[in-house]
Amino acid sequence: MRFLFAAHPTVGHTQALRAVGRALVLRGHAVRFAVTRLPRLPGVFPVPAPLRGAETLAADLEKDGFLVLPMPASLRSLWAASRIAVTRGYDELDWATRLFTADALAVARVLGRELDEHPVDVVAADFAYFGAWLAAERAGVPCASIFHSGLPFPADGYAPFGSPLGTHGGEAERREVDRRLDTISGRVDGAIGTARSELGLPPLAPGLLARPYATALNVLTTFEAFELPRPHLAQLAAGPLLWSGPCLGDRGAEDGHFPWARLEGPKPWIYVSLGTVFNDQPGIYAALLEGVHRAGARAVVAAGASYDAMRAHAAPDDVVVRFAPQVALLPHMTAVIGHGGNNSTNETLRAGKPLVVVPFGGEQIANARRVLALGVGAALDPEHLSVERVSDAVWAVQAPDVTARARALSLAVPAGDGAVLVADALEHLGVRKRLAATS
């Protein structure tokens, strides 16, 4: 069969799709991957981390065996991408949705021509890459939308996604939160509505951000036990839901270049990572590392852009790498300190490990709250970080009751790889399309 995958050019937005795509390629199918290909700028330029990481992604996708289709990127979308890592709360969500919608119509037109010239059986797209969904609908091709979590969808009795409020907030605060969210949501509805009109597609009901919108399939690469209770989500969705759990692919295999032999001795090992967007923060890494040491533990640090600074700061028995084989590494760790990104959080809980979340914005804050509510970890404010607080948190998450809850929660995760489940579902969509075409 022939599949077209599409996503924004970040590790977080492509990770699950890459795992699923590799599974399909191994089954003998053809997978093309539509992604923005950014020019590589010299290292002396002050390029924001999200854009710097996007420079190499197209090449990485080609190494995975995909034919890469370069997609357009406007100055508006590049500017929005550069603002995401330096804003917080609804300001961050605002810039993120500007990025998601800026080139939706242009991408839909480019992919529409691609689908006319090279028909496919199924389109699978990151939920925020609206152009691929629009192109698929116009071409009459089933589209599966891949959601990293259920966070954008409302849950009764809980604060809205991206909100600074807890479960309870003052009436004035809640009105301001609702106003800001309505403004952001309305702008998304307006931008996508305009694109649909330009493409000759029928209008949609408002509130696109708040529901699984794909009619063919909506995949959530998380597990229900970690999510807020949303008993009516299936009725809210425009099409079927699949809770796949984390999509790992070959990321679960050990990396031969990692110094596995050093993971010995009686001291606890704490894995420290701030993901791929927020890792250029040596000061925060240093506080985290000192806190781990004060708690009597050693650290494996996936330092990213802070690698050089952390090598100089690390203790002799720490392990500092730019990027770690995270999925393979997690079973060897006692606990994790992370930024609370959807992929990392789900992978950590799947491994049954407690975690300390240091959230910077967006879904990370909501994930930190959920970790606290489930009793499987602790949370620290990066704006008020101290060595003492880190040390206390590392001690706290190693408590027997916390580690027991983390292990118990991991039993609620599908035992297999989510990439296999999603690949099966996409094949099923392709079979149905071909049967319908011959009937």
C-alpha cells in the first residue's frame, strides 16, 4: 500500500509517526513523509532551538527510509516557531496555534497536487498539521490524525488546557482564562474555515481544537489511565478513537554507542532530560545535577545544547550525553527528572518509573498536575528552582509508596508497542478504501 505521512518538523511532532512509518516500511509498504525542510544555518547564528532541530529532521527521515516531500514555510510560521520556546502559558499556546494554522492552506494545496499525481491509500498526519488533513479530505483519502495526548479535549471539573488555574480558581480568573482560550480557539476556527472555503470544502462546527476531528481515525499515543477522565470523548469525536499507548518502534533497542557498562554500583541512577526544545538551559541543568548529587544519586544527563557545560559540571560517576537512547535506558533508572512533554512522560510511566516534572509551559504543566494527582512523582517550578528543592524531590519520588504507584500505573499501559497497533489500523483503513473503490 501507499501511505503519506505529514507533520511539523520537530522531534515531538514526528516521533510517533516515524515509528509507525518504519513499521509499515518493514511490512513492504511505501511511505512518503511531508515535512518542512529548513535551510541549515551556520552555528554562529542565534537560531532558536526548535528551528535548529528542524534543520536536520528531513535528513533523519530519509535515513529512516522515507521519501521526504519538502513543504512550504512562510516567515509567519518561522517567526511563530521561534516564539514558542520563549513564551509561557496561553502566550505559548497562542504562538503554537499561529504556527499550526499559518501555512495550512499552502500545505493543503501542495499536498493536493501531490495526491493527484501520486495517489495514496491513507494519509496519517500530526493533529496540528492541518494542511495534510485538508488535502486528504479534498482528495477523498482517509486521514488518521495522531494526537500526542487527550489534553486539548475538555474534561468536566478540570481547568482548561493551557490554563494557569488549578482545579479551582476564582470567578474573575476563570472568566479571563475562558476569554483567552475562546480567542485562540476562534482564531483557529477562522483560519481553518477560510482554508476550507478556499478549497471548496464544507464548513465545520466551531471548537475544532477541542475535539478529535478526523472522520476516519483519531489516534491518541497515550493511555487512558494517565489521562483526565473524559467519558464522553468517543461521542465528541468525529470518527473512531484508538488509544495506542506510546509508539516506540526500534527506539526500544539499546544503543551500542551508549556507555552501558557504567550503569553499575549501589547508588540510584536518575535520568535527567529537558527534551529537544528546552534543553539549551545549562543553569537549570546544573541545579538539577547538584540536587541529584545532594540526594546521594548519580545522573544520566541527556543534555542536548547544554552538553559542553554539563560535561564540565558533572561528577566523575555521572554519564553525560547529547542524546540518550531513552526508551532502552528507562528500565535501568531509579527515577526521572523531565520537562513533562507528552512523549517523555508517557514513556516514563510506561516503564513504571516515578518522575520529577520541571514544566516550562503548554502540555508540560498539565502533565505535571496529572503526575501529582496520580501520586507518581513531584513537580518543580523552573522559575524558583533550587538545589535543595531538587534534592528533596529526588528523595520524595524514591519513597516506596510513590514507586509502587508508578509500577502499578505501568500495568495499565498496553504491553505491546503502540506503533504496531497504529500500523495495523492504517492498513485496515487502506484495505477498506481499496474494497470501496472496487465495489
